[in-house]
Amino acid sequence: MIDRKSDNLATSGLLDTDLVSELLLGMRLVGVDYRRMELSPPFAYAFGEGDSRAKFLFVARGSIALRAPSGVLHEMKAGDAALLPRGGLHLIGSSPDVSQPCTELASLRREPLCSMVSDIRACDESACSEKERVLIFSACMDFDLGGMHPLVALMPEVMRVGTIMVRYPEILPMLEAMAREVSQGRAGYAGILARLADVVAASIVRAWVECGCGDATGWIAALRDPRLGRVLVALHREPGRDWTLAELAKLMGASRSVFAERFLAVTGMTPVRYLTELRMRLAAQWISRDRMPIETAAHRLGYGSHAAFSRAFKRVTGRPPGAIAGEARQDLPRAAM
């Protein structure tokens, strides 16, 4: 049921922001491995090959050239930050001509600063002064958007802070704080840096969603449609409910046929398919990340039998839920950036 607050928001034109807030509640973007890196030019390093986890980069001093998997070059100066939402092979160099072959960043020696933060120093102190060395803070991140997972494929391979700074000036003080922490090395700076990186990365995602960057198609177009957006919020709030087409059409305020046609046109799938994929993405996260028993996940998502749930899970993900659960139990350490 739509409450009075939602009706007021729809009337005032603020419902889009409310929908983004609702759906961002399920977002989990947390760094699992952080690096403070001090590098002497010239250098060229590769990172992220075979790793689909998100990466975050912040340049505290100097400048770098970042080459994305597509080959597009991004020049980053002191104070610049970028989120790489889909991971993959990236190159960083002290000059724009950075290309393969490069030294693997993971091969450099690391000194632990705290439980999740390490220090990398690949610098020749006799060859250049401290001011000439490039100082970077990086993070390898678990990027879990929950029900917002369709957004990942729509995101650009490199999301730069500079492109959203004008509209979201509150990010600037956080970047300035990061610059101070990474440069001064005060007591406890590693932990503070890690938390700041998490917040800045999440802010980049939020700003991109709110701005509707790129083509406003599919899932983003649904967010921009207040009437259809009500349906999305309802599905994400109660994914285990036995929704009927009539109930969803009523939420939108349309007939069943008009609702079904509109939903398919905007999202590219039927309401039943959308709900099934949402359920299976959530189940995969619960089973893998939270180690939830398969039976519990199935029951929470409205499945009365283990067999029916397993068939739906394999149909959507291509793998049986038992395989996901087995990998979670093994809890093998993954290579970091």
C-alpha cells in the first residue's frame, strides 16, 4: 500500500530521490583491502586482471595515467578519485604512454599498517625527492548493490569524481581529508582513510544514479517514472511476497495490460521475470556473503519447496545453490589489487 508520504512526494516531484534512497539502502560497497602507495617515476603497473571486484583510486600527490580495459586513457591529478565498478585489467603509469607489458602491482612488497591496510613503497629516494614521488591510496572493494544489481552493467568502466563535483560539492571536503590523512600519516590514519574511501565510493555511485548518467533507459528509466517506481520499491521491499499482476498494476494505478506493457517496455522483462531475478540475486548474496542456509533463503523468498527454489536459482544464475554454498564454506582468500 502506498502511504501518504509517497503520495505527497509524487505530487511534489521528489519521488525520484525517494526511490533512489529506498534502493540505496540495500547497497553494500565496502573495501576489503587497502593500499597506500608511494611510487617513483617512471613507473608502469598492471592490476585487476581476472578480478571483477570494484576498485577505488585516489591520487594524493603527483599525477598518473589510468588506462581502462577498453583502452581509454584517463589522466588523474592530485585530488582526483575514481571508482572502477567492474574491476578488470587496468594500467597505471607515470606518463600517458602506459601500455603492456607492465609490472604486476600485486608483486610489490607490502608492509601492513593495520588489519586491512598496507603500505607499498616502490621509490628510489636517491633519484627523486619526496615531492616528485606519486602518492596513491587504493582500495579493492566488495561491490554489492543487492536489488540494484542491474545498474552495474550500465555504469561506465571508470567513474570519475570530477564529473560530479559541481553538483555534489560535499565530496570535496572528504577528498581533502583523504589527502591530509594519506600525506601526514597521523595516528590511526589508515583506518580513517579506509572509512573515507568507502563513503566517497558510495557517494560516486549515488551521484551517478541520481544524475541518471548515460542513456536513461531500462532500469534507470523505471526509477524516473514515479508510478512505475512505486512498483519497483514494493518489489524490493517485499521480494518474498506472492505478488499478483493485479496488485502490482494497482500500485501503478493502471490496468493489468497497461502495467504489463509499460513494465516490459521500460525494464526489458516481464514483472514475473524481474521478481525472479531479483530473488535469485538476493539469494546468491545471502548464501555466499552471509552463509545463510539454502532452506532459509528459499523460505524467505517465498518458495515452499527446496526443489522449486533450486530450479529457479539454477535457471537464473546458471549454477545450483549448493555450489555457491560450498564456495562460501571454503572461504578461500582472494587476491587483492
